[in-house]
Amino acid sequence: MITDQRLPQPSIAYPADDSVYPATRFIWDPTPTPLQSLEISPQIRDKKIVIIGGTDQAAKRIAQLLETHGATIYRYQHDGLEDEQAGEAFRQRVGMIDGIIDLNIEEPFQLAKHSAWETSFKHSVSLLKTYHEDWLAETDSTRLFYLVVTAMGGLMGRGVTELSQPLGGLWAGLAKTLCVEIPNCNIRILDLSSHDFPQLASIIASELYKWGLFEIGYQNGIRYTLVARKEEVARPDLNIDAQDLLLISGGGRGIGFALAKALARNFGCRVIITGRDPLPSGDEKWVQMDAVTFKNYQQSCLKNLVPGTTIAVARRDIEQLKRRRELYQHLKAVQEEGLDIVYEVCDISSLPQVQALLAKIGPRLSGVIHNAGVQTPTRLPAKSMQAFINTIQTKVNGFLNLLQALNGKELKFFNNVGSMTGRMAGAIGQLDYSAANEGLARLGLWAAHFQQINAPLKTICWPTWEHLGLIINYQGATRYMAAMNVEEGLYHWQRELLTSGSGEITIVCPLRQILNLNPIIAKGYSPLLELPYMEHYYAQGFYLGELRQFIPYRYLLTQHHIDARITAAFSEFKVAATPALPISLLLEYALSAGERIVPDGMSNLNLQEIHTLTVNVQALKQDPDGTFAFEREVLGDWQADKWVVDVKLTKIGTPGREALAQLQLVYAPEKPQPETAPTIDAASWPDVVLDSADDLTWMGFVFKRARWKRGTDQLLVGELLVGEVESYHPADLWVLPVPPTSQLPLSQFENIVRAVIAQRSATTAITTLTIECLKLYDSAAAVGPIIGNTQENSWYVMDQAWERTLLYLQNLKV
């Protein structure tokens, strides 16, 4: 038993594939983020927009302003019909729509009426279900939107004394995962203070079709977003001991039961866990069966249905038996260990049952963990309205029932179990779960601000736990984010319970393919740069550009406008004395597209090579007005056993469209084997100066000139070049607070181009550059020298120790 409240940090061996990874603690702070342009977007013109929820007065003001800018506005009326009937009747009357403005519930929150969300939420879901299939088929990434308005003080519930309607968090969570189910649906969640609400119409009009960050707040005219900040938990200042009695709602299994065992084991306290299912007596035959017999019993129940019973009902009954069997086994095990853990039947979404439970527990109760939750991951069209309601009631109504039943009782702590599905986004099928968890988090902020509970109140948003918790598809979940080790999670959790303070805490493991596979989400949040791998994902987001069209796993069309004010690229490189985009940087833009177009379920493919690159060198010139813009078209498909991504870059602007570059990115499951570079000793070789052609010049400020040596080796045919070159620094290339990194060794690549040009005998202008094959093996390693075989036209970029090939390039020609 731990008596000094200092928990020993567990020693954990993490897997080499990083599927389970150490977690990091973050706090999200409101941070000013000015709107780049206050002008109303011309894209509003001819759009058909629906306003749902809120008051008719607010809807009318919004409609009048948007109509003056050419939009057609419809007010969604339920007309007393059933939810799905109302949606379909509306669609038949209106036809296709381009966007939804959801005002949800504007009236101030009242604890006694905490179920007031249900009617408005049903209406929102029914409208989204009505247009789900139409919107899912849309490939235009600029057209569709779902905009939610909330009233939580303008700072998304943080640091304010005004938070009039925290239930808006339900719609915020719904919106964040909607773009996972509908990949081309743009999202904006607008949180306004009461001071800014009179300007609601003009704020909405200024925000439409300026997509990017999901969460935007307005407080006293200042525009905010949320930015994550790494913050370690403080030193423990609370204690838990054998005199304490703790309540964990829904603690009969999963992470709740794991915590119950840890608390009882470490501190000797009594822990009461709850659930809806009655506890088996132990005499039931399905309890006494071994695992194999019970599995056979399940199959028998499905094969031999009771007359009048459907397969669906039989499966539901089996799931309940599995839960009750697991509960019995859990309690038997802790009893044998001597842990003071007691199970009580309680439906946390029922206020009378919660009140009865707390009355039974009595005054000894000193801490509450609201852990109860349900999840039924099903795509929106197939998910029943009751499934939505049940999921939210368990999290949200359950929390509010506990607040009412506690009635101001002093506790050492109150802890909500949230999820990163609410803070950022869930997976396909988790719209209701995301809504429930974001609703819970914002209600937690409200309760803490207005002292609705006499205790420190934290909501912890957890990542996926390693093979534990409400995870139906563990492998699918870890595609979005690495999982957290259970022992590590329990360590973090107990430290939070022992430390006072209130607010929303996020425990985050490295984000994975969700940022690459969904371009809209990649733009939706400020990067968590203190997470592992986020430097790479941040760069991927930077090179993403402006979305135009997207077909998941297949096609991507983006536009890119490179502003000379934020990059030194155009002062570094010139074509015929005209500022131009360096070839390596153009290739970086092309290369970054490959990770976004991968076959469904195969995000672990490895880049084998960049094949048949062709660059129109003259098109690299900056336009006369100082701009440089291009379009990037990306198409992926299988060619035999290789996944091939065709990338085509087209310059746009003055005087018109012009072919810029094209190439193929070739992927396969296996990792490529690096080409073996020549083993040479060039220490005694003479230095040589390689001059580039007059029409292609480099200044050498960003991409330093290589120091070349030339020589031969008796074991190799032809002349060899060895170049020592300093790697470029991203801050020298980009004038940005956080400059993006690159996958390619840009300085080394530019010096290889220089070297090839220097050996060119022709004096005509260079119009085209081609590369037969480029292989990139390790973009994260420290880059070293260049080795070139001029006769074979093969080039190697080595690591700093001269031991590994990081890049191999074959047949570069101009």
C-alpha cells in the first residue's frame, strides 16, 4: 500500500512498431487568431444554406445578410413529423443543399432541465442523416459545410465567468467527427460571448468559406482558437487512504475496473463500482462454464433461436451475458485478492437511481469518477436515433444526475472520463460518442466555473488504451492514434486524482494517419508540435495547400500559392536571371502528396522510389507580379503489386496554365533496400570547382555550395565526385514562426543538380530536367556527403558517418 502519495512510475517496454507509445499531457489555451480577411467570401453566392435550431429572430437576421450576398436560405422546420420523415419531407421540398448553420439551443442552461438538448439534437441528426448520402458522394472540397454556433463565453468554455449554454458541446463534438464520415464536409464551430452575439449574422458571414481551424471563438470582438500546450501534472497535494470511499460509475469492466483495482490496491480505500446489469449469483450455468464451453454455448443460442426471437435480440442477450460473466469473474478475483471493491446496480442516466445510490453510500463518499459510457460504432445512416440518445444520456445526463444528487456535498475530487474523440475527432461510426464526450468536457468546464460541485473537477480526455476500454476495432483505432499502455494510463490517472485543480486535460499519444488520410482534419487544429512525429505531420499540413477535390484513397486536387514574403526560395534560385522556385522544393510539394492517397486499410506502405520525374525548368520562374501558384493533381491506383501515385503539377496564373512537373511515387508493403554506395577514400583527391550554367544560378545563402573533390578508384569505372555540403536549415528557407521541415535533403539535391549541369557541354538554354529514378530511404537521419559516379550518372547521399545511403538518384539529365 502506498502511504506517501508518491506513485512509482511503471517501467514499460514499448513495442518497436510504435503502436503503443508514451503519452503526453496537454492543456488547451484560448489564443488570438485574426481572420485574414474581413471581406465576405464570394463563394456564398448561389449557395443553398439551411438554418436549423436557435430562435426565429436570430435565424432571420442571418438569412437577411446572407441573402444580400446571393445565397438562398431555408429554415428547417420539423412540422411535427417523425425525425426521418421530417428530414425527407424537407429534402423533397428543397432539394440538394450546400451547407447547414446549426444554432441548436440558445436559451441559458438550467440544471433542472438538463435533458432539453434531446429534441434539438434529434432534429440536427435527422437533417444530417437526410443529406448524408448526397454529401458523401461530393468530391468538391470547397462546397459543403456544417457550421455550429455555441454560447460558452467566446473562449470555448475556458477562463470565463460567462458560459450560458454548455450543452452546445454536443454539437461541437458532432461537428468534429462529421468530416470523418463525410470527408469533404468543411467544419466551423463558432463560440460567442454575450457581447458578440448581437453580431452573430455578420460573424457567420465573415467566417463562411474561409475554412481551416475548426474551433473559433469571439470574445469582445477578438477572434480566438484553442492551442495545445504541454504541461506536466503538478505535485500531489491531495491524499487517498483507507478511510476514503470512492465511486466509479460504470466501473465493472474496462478502464474503470482497472482503476478500481489500482486505487484499492495502492491506497486501501473502498471502491464502489456500478453498472446496469444485475450481478450473477454464481450458480448460473453460463457463469460456471469454461471459456471453450461458453463460446460453444453462444453459438448454440444463435443457431437455436427461441421462437419469436430475432438474431439481433439474441446477439444483444449474448452480449449482456458476456458482460455479466466478466463482471462476476472480476469481482471474484478482487475478493480473492482481498481488495475492498463493491458492485452496485445503478443506471447512471436515471436521476432517481443515482439519488438512491448516493443515499445508500452515505456521508463517507469522498471522491467520484464518472466513467460510465456506451458505444455503438455505426455509420450515420444506419445508426438509430435511440443509439445516439443512449450514448449521450450515459455521459451527459449521467454527469448532471451526479451533480444534482451530490447537492453540493464536499468531495476530495470529481473526475470525468472523456475521450480524444471529443477533443479532436472520432473514427467513422463515432458521431454520437464524439458528441457525448465533447458535451461532457464542456459541461465539466461549466460546473467547475460556476461551482456546481464542491470539489476539484477535471475531465480527462483519454487516447485509446492498449486492448482495453470501449474499443470495438482496436486495429482501426490505432490507425488514428498510437495506443497508451494500461499501466502508464493508470499511473497518469492516479496522479491526476491526487492533484487539485479543475479543467480539461488531454492525454495524447502520437497522432498517426488521421492527419494524412483526412485533409480537412489536417487543417482543423493547431499542431501539437511537442508530440513525437508531429514535426513531420505539421510539414505535411503545410505542403497540403488549399483543398479543391478529394476522393478518399484515390484522388486529391489542391492549389498552392507560394508567397515570396514568407520564403527565401525565390531569392536563392534563378532561371535566366528571374527568381524561381528551386527544383527540390517543387519535388517536396509533390512528394508530400503520396501519404494522403493510400489504399484503404494499407497505411503502412513504404515509398520505394520516385519514378520518371520531368520538370519544365522555364516554368519555375516567378510570375511578373511576384507570385507563384500551381495546381497539384494526385491519383493513386494499383499496378501489379505496387501502389502507384501519379502526381501532376500545373502552373496557374499569368499568362495561363502551363505544365510544371509530373512524376510517379511507387509504394509497396516491404521497406526498400538501400543501394550500396561506392567505398572510397577521397581524402587525397584534389578539390574542384563546379560552375553551373549561366541560365540556372544559385545564390548559396540557403542551399550552401558543396566542396567537391574529384578522383578515380581502381575498382570502379569512371570519374567520381565527392561533395561535402552543409544541410539547409528550415528557418533559412521559411520566414515563419514554425518553419516546415522536408523529407528530401534539399541542399544535397540542389548540389547534385548543379554538378550535373556543370558537366553539360551544350550551351543552349535548359528547358527540361528529368530523373529516371530517385529512392529516399531515411528522411529523419542526419544528412552527410554526396558521392557521384559521373559515368554511370548515379548519385548517393550518405549519412554523416558515411555508412548508410539516405538517397539514391539515377540518370538526372537536363
